[in-house]
Amino acid sequence: MLKYLYYFSSALFLLIMTIVLIIITYHLLHKRRTKIFKQKKEEWEKFLFQYLDDDLKLEEAAAEMNDSYFYLYDFLKPYLKNLKGNDFEKLKKLTKTNKMVDFFLQKLEKGNREEKIKAAAFLGKLGEKRALPLFKEYLNSNDKNLMTASIWAIADIGEQELFFEVLKTVLKESSFTFEALTEILIRFGEESCYQIKKFLENNFSEENNLEEILGVPDYQSLSLFFDIFGYFRFVPGVEIMVSTLDSEYNEEVLIHIFKALVKIEYPIAKDLTPYLNHNSWVVRSQTARYLAKIKNNDYLLELKKLLTDEKWWVRYYAALAIFKLGKEEVLIDIVKNKRPGYEMGIYILDQAGDLKVGEVESG
Amino acid sequence: MKEKKDKILIAEDDQSISRLIAYKFKKEDYEIKIIEEGDKVLEEINSDDYDALILDLMLPVLDGMQILKKIREENIKIPVLVLSAKSQEEDILQGLNAGADDYLTKPFRPDELLLRLKKILVD
Amino acid sequence: MDNFYYILLIFDYFAVLYFFLVNGTYLFLNIKAFFSIKKYWSARETIEFENMFQSEFYKPVSIIIPAYNEELTIVDNIISILSLQYPEYEVVVVNDGSKDNTIDELKAKFNLVISSRSYRKDLETQQVREVYDSADYPNLVVVDKENGGKADALNAGINISQFPLVCNIDADSLIDDHALLKIIEPFSKDWRVVAAGGTIRVANNCDIRGGQVKKVRLSKKSIVRIQVLEYLRAFLFGRVGWAALDSLLIISGAFGVFKRKHLIKAGGYSTDTVGEDMELVLKLNRKLKKSGREYRVVFFPDPVCWTQVPEDFQTLSNQRRRWQRGLGQSLLMNKELFFNIDYGLLGVFTYPFYFFVEFLGPVVEILGYLAIFLTIFMHSGVPSVAVLFFITAILMGILLSVTSLLFEEMTFHKYEKLSEKLTLVLYAFLENLGYKQLHTIWRLRGIIDLILKKKSWGSQKRKNFTNN
């Protein structure tokens, strides 16, 4: 028995030493890889700069930069990220001519998981439409990382036709935050707003089929759409948002409508009193914020009332709105007489740098 | 008599980009120095005579905005062109307010950078 | 006599089994962590962190820094934190009734003026004397308050903080430039994430400039080298492993991000324990599990916080005693979880594991060593159980450490020189032939401290932030 234990100990010891050897091997391999990459980088940099500056022809540059494609990808990444216009187009031409695009297209289809994701990032950045069919397929992948990479790639390419496909996929993926969803969708560019508008006109304005088509409660998709309108300051979208404004409506939607209106800065004809007095403090504060933006005089009384709202943000935006309307006398008056809401008055005036706190208090 | 070359300081921690810019500028007959860390920028400006500064806002150790403010506080007369990935409207306004003579967002066109540099050198 | 020997033998085998379980589990965690890290890296390809600056959808964060008697270093530390890369954040420095000139240093260097900020006292704390804004740095806030201990200071900071995310940093932590971007990224993408921790690494002997570690170097001191191994094994791979199993119970107070509203709901940090950071995550887990809401606590190996570790045995042993005591307090304050099936894997496996292995482990280990030595003494020749013990307690320990080193090499390779890696390999051996045993004794003393102080527990509040 003891004998076997000794054998086992020795075996374990050998295992340990093997791992140590692997560590050393990895170290040496890594060192070598780093050295090679550094050398290649120096060479490539020379050719790349000459090519970008028109001192080297495309074919010549491609001939010098046509191997070790994964290293080449790491090398080109910062340039792809930071350059635009003519130089970016040159990079695109280069990667086509030196067969790098073809290589990554192949990897996208047949590579291992890591390679597929790298390929997706690269091809997306380049706007390579040939990869779209594969990306569409990967939208349904079990691998969440690959799915995400495909989503970003499609968005980067800006393929409007796949907009709703991507939308449905991201909505299904329940862990995404709202912001992440919006972030993905806005990458399709302003063009998507027109698509959304048409979609809503067909499936919402008359008969509400949103939940059926998209698979999520309508307030979620509506909030998302209006957020996108807001991001692009999409004025044609205001009409739909206004017609959705109904104080019985889901407060999520209301909040996003006002947030969008704040960005679009478009005045609307609807009576805003019910929203200034809404149950949800977020609705109240966003409505006040909207009034601050469009400088509408009609709600001065309500705004004064809101100076004593229990929520800080409501008070803040109300005071800001009053200030922006040019009615700082109102605020000054309140502050001087230490009437309810004076702290916020002081805060706003202070922020604006108009009056020193001490000055106001002493009149 | 040889005309003095304009000396440009590039404060950028992404070597790929700084070297590309340096390459293009050298062809235009500028003298270039590259600094990668925020706190060294002020040292460098004070120790030598630079005609312009290309400043990335996201520098390690001391960030670009603080550098800009210090330059203006200490009344250093140097044209500053901000080159930054911070491309939101507020960022641009903030940068210009803090004393930048121009603000170019990333991704950028190197040729545009050159033109804008030439402009602030003249002014 | 025979009976005694028989009982001793049973205990021997029990000890063998214990060590097998512990080392085996940590080996498993390390392996799980390795694959988790690989997966994380391929996901990173799709993320360009700098995009956060061009996006409107980042989440602003309040960084809370509790400070006690830090007059010498506080200004430099805050300046480097103010240079971290993140689209929008505020820095809330809480001066916890320092007896030195901390607050004066802050007032002078940051041009502090009395703040008009209003805030709600969601959490109870010691008296706040004054809140200041900085005229030079609009995103800096300084809270001056009566002394109440680190947990109390953090809670005061939480009260003042205005953003939905809260990041706790120690005043002397060195945070990597892009660490904030990396640690907060998951909050933007996944709504279930409520807390995130980053790795803590050993800064001793590294080249540090402007609050950033410029070059990583292995210390020449044995005591630090051993800690480097520990941190890799337990704080890096161990925690990533636990997180991969959705069972992370500890996020270091030196660097962690939380959703503010959950912190408030959980009542903030407990001032009753020296291990307030451990207790908080336990508490969060407990409350969230109970509420039935889906949640995730994540841990990233990449956003790094560097810290100076003790370089002498006295400080180190005090630290470990305190950690053990804190662990015990945290576990006891959340004993509802113990083998409670309502809490799923957390109650049925994780909590008991921490309790029996992490907490009570030292008891079993010490008794195990004693029993084995006694057995060897009483036996002629070498008993097989002793060899078994050697295999599970020593050899497996070395295997575990060496495996951590391999994974470190395959993932981060922060230590560039081959000599440094081989040194660490050597220490993987040495660690198991003396240090670990010593460490066990320190932890045992921590347990004894806890039992003895239990009577005056309620009135025992920490007044100092015991630094290294």
C-alpha cells in the first residue's frame, strides 16, 4: 500500500514539474511571438505610412502586407478605429487586395469561436457586405458572444434590411439593458428612424400589433423607438409621439417621449399640465426639463408649484425651466423671502453664476 | 539663412496614431516630439519652444482637460489643437471653452488635421 | 491506548479528506476561471471601451473614497483618481474625522467651498460636519464628518453620492487608467448585474508613476512573493471561478462597483464588523435571493487595482487575523443562509463551504497536523496515512499554486522576466512548507479573537481603517 502511495506521490510531483515546464515553454513562445510581431509591425508601419501618403502603390503595399493575418489585424486595428475618409477607404482597398478580407470571411465561416468573433469585428468595421448572410445566421447562435459580435457587425455595416431582424433578436435576449439595445440600434444610423416611423404607422397608429410582431410588451418597444428618435433628433417622429401622449398611457413610454422631445427641442401643441402633475416623478421632471428646453411660458404657475416637489430632480428642472424662461425674478423673489423652494432657487442661481449665494440672501 | 522649422508637440498615448501623424508632419517639414503621459506635457512645453500642441484628451496620469486649464492659467501662449475620441457636443464645447484653439474628433482625417494645424499656426 | 490510536487514525483520514476537498475545489475553481477568462477575452473583441465616450448611454458613477489620517498622500491619490478615463463620474472623498491635517490639505489643494448640494440621509451615519465642493474640480465633493470607522464613512459617501452606480476605492489603491471603463461596462449591457469586483494585485516594488503602475516587478522580499502567489490563486482565479459559478461572496473593499439603490435597500455597510466588504456582498446576495429577482454579481480579472501589501510578519499576521475575524462576523450576521434551500446554490453549497472551509478550516488544519505528527510519532516507520496527508495537504497545494502560475502565464503574464516566474515557482513549493501552516495559525487566532470578543461585539466599532 505504502509503495503505491509513493508511486502516486512521484507521479503527482512529475505532474507539477510538467506544469512548470509548460510555464517555461509558454514564456518562451510568448517572447518569440512578441518579437516577431514587433518586427513585423516595424516593417508594416513603414509600408502603411508610405501607402497612405501615396508614396507607395496599392499593389506594392499589398504585396508587402499579405501574411500573418491575425497579427496584421492587431496591427491595423488602431488605424481602422481612428481614421476616416480617404485614409479609411485606402485601408479597405488594401485589405481587399492583400486577400485579408477573404481570409477573414473564411474564418467567419469555419474558424473556431475566437476566430469567428475576431472576423466578425473586422468585417463589420470594414462594412463588408459579403459577410451579411453569415451574420444573419449567427443571430440565432447559442453562443451569446458570437451573437453579439454579429449584431454589432450588422449594425456597423448599417444594413437597413436586417434592422428589424436584429431588433427582434435583441429584444428576445432578455438580459440586455435598455441602453445597450439603443446603442446597438442607433448604429444603423438615421435611416432607421424612417423605417421605424413607417413600421409604427403600419402596426401601431391604427391597430396596435406591436406585441404580436415583436414578442415583447408594446411599452418596451415603443420606449426603444422613441429613444432612437430622440438620439437622432428626428423631427418627423414627433407626430407619432404626440399622438401617443395620453396620460393613461404606460409611464415608461411617457418618460421616453419627453426625453426624446428634450433632445429634439420641438414645441408641441398638447396640454402638458397632466404630465406636470403626473404620479411618476420621472414624468414630472422630464416634462419640466422639456419646458426648460423649449421655453414655453404657459406653465409658470405649475412650475412654481413643482419647486416644492418632494423629488430633487423635479425641483431642479422646474427651477431651471423658470430660470430659462427668463423669469429669474420669480426665483429671486422666492429666495429673498425664504419661501418654499428657496434652496433650489439658490442652487440654480448659483449654478448659473449670476448671483453669489451670499448676495442673494442679503438681498 | 535657414528658416526655422515649426516645432510641434504631439500629446497622444496611442503610438500607432501619434507615429502616423508624426510621419505626415515631418514630410511637411515640421519638427515633431511625441509625449505619451499627461504630466510630462507641461514639463515639455515649458522646457522648449513649441509652435503648437496637438492634444489628446484621454491621456494617462493627467488628463487633457486639466492640461488645457493649466496652460491657460499659466498664460502659456501656445496654439492647441485638441484631437479626441470624446465627440459629444458638450465635450467639444467644453474643450473650446477651456482654451483649445480647435477641436477635431476621432475618427479623423489626417489631411484635415494638417490643414487645421496650419491654420492655427498662422493665427 | 489502541482506542486512542484508532480515533487518531480516523481524524487523520478526516484531515486528509478535508485537504483533498479544499485543494481540489480550488483547483477546480482555477480551471473554471481560466476558461471563463478566455471566454471573456473573446467577448472583448466586440467591445471598444472608448466608444463609451461617444455614446450617451454610459452610466455615471460616484467614486467613494473613505480617508482617515492620510494627509501625506491624499492629494496625490485624489488627483490620479480624477484622471481616470470615464465619461462622467464624481469623486466623493469622506474624511472620517481624521486627527491629522487631511481635511486641511484637501481644502488647500482643491480650493474647497461649502457645497449647496442637498441630499437625503438614506443611511444612518455619524454626524456629518460639512460638505464641500471643489471650485477647481467640479466633480469633486468632500465630506467632513465625525469619526465612525470605514463602513460608516462609506455610508456617508453613499448618502451624498448622486449617481446610480457607486464605486468604492481605498485611498491608497492604484487604479489602472481604463479600469473604470472595464468594470462598469457590464452594468451598461446587462441589467441583472448589481455588483462587480475587480482584481487586486500586488504593487510592491513595481514602478509607479502618477498613480499608475508603469512596470510590474516582483518584490525581492519573500513575504511579498508569497503574497503574490496568494493573490493570484485566491483573489484572481479563485474569485473569477466563484463568479463563474454565480457564487461570489466577496468583493474587495479596495475596488468594487455597486448599484446604489441596492446598497441603500440592504442598509449600506455594516458598522458591526471589521469585514464590512465581505459582509456587504453576503448581505446583498441574501436580500436579492430572497426578493426573487434575477441578479448577477460579476468579477473581472482585467480591471486592476494595485495595492501595497504588508512587508513584515507582524502587520501581515494582524491583517490575516482581522480578515478571519471579519469573515466570521460576516457569516454569522448572515447565518440565515446556512443550508437554507430557499437560497439555492448559495445556501446549500457556497455558504456552508465558506463556513466550514474558509472559516472553520484552520481548526481542522491545525488539529490535522497535530494528529498526523502524533500518528507518525506513535507509529514505527512511516504510516501510509501520513503519505496520504503529504499528498493532499502539501503536494496538492503545490499543484494548485503552480497551476495558478500557469494560468497567469497563459492569460495576463504581468511578470515579464523568466527569472521572476521561476522564482514564483520556487515559492509555490516553499509556500506549502511553512508559510501556509503559519498562515493557518494566524487565522486560528482570528477565530479565537472572534469568540473572545463576541461578548462585547455590539459595542466594538472600528475607529481606524487599519491599513497595511
